[in-house]
Amino acid sequence: MIVDLASSEEYAQDGYRMIQAVTSRRLGRAVNAKRVLWVMRKHGLIQRRRVEPRPKRPGYFVVRRPDELWHTARTAPVSSQRHRPDALGGLLHECGTVAAWRIELSVPFRGSTPDMRPENRRSFVTTLRDRKDVEDFLMGANFMSASGGGDPAIERGLLYEDLDQGLELGWNPLDETSDALFCTACFSGSIAPEAFEEPPEAKVLAPAGKLHRPLVEAVLELQNYLGKPIGGLVSIEIGASNTGSILDVAANLRLPLVDGDYAGRAIPELHATVLHLFGVDVLPQALVDEYGNRLIMRAAVSDAFNERLGKFLALASFGSICVALAALPAKEVASIYVPGTLTECLELGRAIRLAREEDVDPVGAAAEAIGGWALFRGTIARREWTNTGYMEGTEEIAGEGEFAGRSLRIWFKNENHVTWLDERPYVCSPDLIEVCDAETAEPLVNTFLKEGDRVAVVGGRRRDAYDSEAGLAALGPRHFGWDLDFTPIETLVAAGD
């Protein structure tokens, strides 16, 4: 039914959330939104931009029994234009008699209501003002994810909601003089396709359904445990899912977001971040899954064991779990983080979009924007993987054009980490290896890549923090079990490999 609806003339311009709602209504039971997204992505039914405007349809309420209790959840229930609860107003208008009603406000910091008058709003050095900015930012972040940072469809929807509600999306350089605590927050889990499918037992175990913004709840849970306010946020990595999510958290909690992160790219494990390289104690940490289960981890014998426990909790939560951790003072953040990376994402996304609009090679434009190289072009000839708590596998690309007759093999663990050019060791992590569409440079996530896709491979230089023995131990090929020496990408390219 999902494919039939999404490909029909009536719903051809609708996104996965509309298809999920209509499918649920017609089947008479809840249908998981991630499952709908996966099916539509698999069949090529997701549009990056609508070809035609989405048709407007009247909404309606259905009364199934006398004295029925209705409940609605709204992130911002008060209309900024009319200063009244618009959802409630719609109910009162449509219904003859309402026996009782109640509004519950969920505010960012429990016990306080944020002052959102224009004169008290935050001021950002960099602001995403519209959906085009959001698209550019997510595309750039996705490109820096080494094909493993997660599909940004959910985050795109959340950020669009933020814009529609008048929330501010943006970031600033780190204020090293601040006395506030800055934490990071992220999703932990596999990017394998089944991580986007909800098994039937989930509805039995969690009949109340899912949280709309579990990452927000994780930050609040950490703050409550610490007994101190969280005053700012830092992204743990650069990837469309986690970086897009923490931007949404910052907007909804009215917190400053730092222009920087703790890896300079997407990474598969906590102990691949600069937090680990510099020996930072990231605990305590709060874990909240989509169903509202909450835990506090006070101590772990190592970052690697912390990561292992987190992945098992993610599997138990049917794919992923939200983690808020590393509450640090600004001066400590300043000594370890990779600065400027959010702005880099926005500029990279814009460079790709402008190249498309100006009929310039987008792949070359992307490589130039990151100071990297277009390493290979071809078609995915073979692909296999397994879900180990991470999405692990290999793919082989048969060369085309100037690479005809050659092959590139890639091993990935969520992200791409090791390559072989004509079966000789080639570019490896911590250097960046991104697979993108051969024509548009659209970043492609390992979750959805398949045999027959025409792709290009772009490489970029590692961050300075990983040019060290500790950096290679955390993210080099030997860390992943490959008996290979790391050769810098700039050395390989200069040698003509």
C-alpha cells in the first residue's frame, strides 16, 4: 500500500509523513514512519524538492464513540500571530460541545518558560533563515559523514518545523570566557536498514508511542542529574543526522550551539572522538530512547566499554538511543574541539547547489570546497553487509570514464574507512572517504546504497588532531582490525595512485 499511495497521482507530491498518516488511516492501525521512509527511499519515491506544489486538503476529526477524549501534542501550541491556542480553537470551532479542555505546556527547562520576545532572542553569527539554508547545511553535513552519518530525512522535518514556528537556527564561535557547561548529544546505533523498522513487539512494550524529540529529553535528563544548567551545546561529530539533530535541540532549548564539533567528520564510536584522544571524562551521561526509557551511566571502565554498552542499549531499543554526555566548561571545550565545522558544512552544501545551478561539475566543486580530491567514478558492482550493532560490509565499484578497467573496494563500519584501488591498499580513515552521486554530488548514505548505483568517491584530508599516534590508534585502519599502515591521502594523490 505504501508504494501504491506514494506513486499515485493524488499523493505523488507528498512526503513520507503524509503517506504514513494515510496508510495508517486506511489500514486502521499505526504504521511506523521510519518503515514508510525506508520503503519510499528503496523505491525511489522520495523527492528532494517537490516538482509541483503539494495539494491542499481539508483536515477533519473523527468521533468514534460518545464522550471521546481527544489529545493533541504541539511543540508550539500558541500562535504567534493570534496569541491563542490555534489547535484548540479548531476543535472548538468544529465541535458542537466540548465537555472540558486542558493545555499542558512543556518548556525547555523544567520550572521556567523561555522569554521569546524579539528583543530577548539570541543573536547568531551564522543563521539558517529558510529551507534552502537548511538544505545546504544538511547536504554539507551529510557529505562530511563518510557515507555513514545517517539519513537526514527526520532531521530535515524537525528543522522545517523549527522554521515554521519561528525558532532560531544558527550557531556562534565558542565563547571561551563563558562560565556555562557545554554538553554534546547524539544518536547511538546502527544505520542498517532494519534500524529504521519498528518490530511489532515495540507497540506491546511501549503502548504510549514515541517521543517526538528524544534528544531534547536526553539533554534535560543530564541537566537534572547534574543539578546544574546546561548552557550550550557542541556537536559530537559532523553528519547530517547527529549534527542536524543537535541544531534542532539548540533551537528548542534556546541554547547557543558552538561552531565546531568533536571529530571534524562522522565517526562510528565514542573512542574515535577528540574527547577520547585528549582523555576527557565524558561521564556521567544520560540515555533516553524514542519510547521514553531513561538511564544514567555514572561510570564506565573505558570509553570503548561505554560505547559497547550504548550499542547494546540501542539494539534493545530497536535501533538507536539518544545520549547526552561530556558536560564541560568552555575552556576545556576550547582546548580540544575542531572549530568552524558547522560553517564549513553550510559553505560546502552551497558550493554543491551552486555548481548544479551553474551547470558546473558538482563532484569537482565538492572536492574543491573541502580541499580534497575526486578519487574515483563508476558503478557499484557488488555489495554485502551485516548488522553487528553497526552496519559493516564491503562494496566494489567498477570504474567508468577515466577509471574504466579499474576497481575500487570500500570497507565500511557505518562510515567508509578502508579502500583498495585495484586491490592495493589506498585511502583509509582518518582521511575522509565520501561516496556521492556521480552526476549531482548528492551525498549517499550506506543505508541506501545498492548495486547498480553510479557514484563518485571524494577524499579529504583528516583533521590535525588525528595526525598523531593517538589519532591513528583511534581511527586508523589497524583500529578496525586491518593489518595496514596508514598512508596520508595527500601522499597517495601526489604519487599518482
